[in-house]
Amino acid sequence: MMAVAMLVTAICSFLISLLTFVILLIEKITKK
């Protein structure tokens, strides 16, 4: 059970990082 929780936490943090990167990329493209 602990391993599953750690995996979920890792996936969530990865998705948040990916989402932040995508948002910054979109802002950079639209500002041009």
C-alpha cells in the first residue's frame, strides 16, 4: 500500500511539473 501511495505522489508531482511547463510554453508562444 505504501508503494502505491508513493507512486501516486510521484505521478502527481510529475503531472504538475509537466502542466507548468506547458503553460509557460504556451505563454511564450502567444506573447511573440
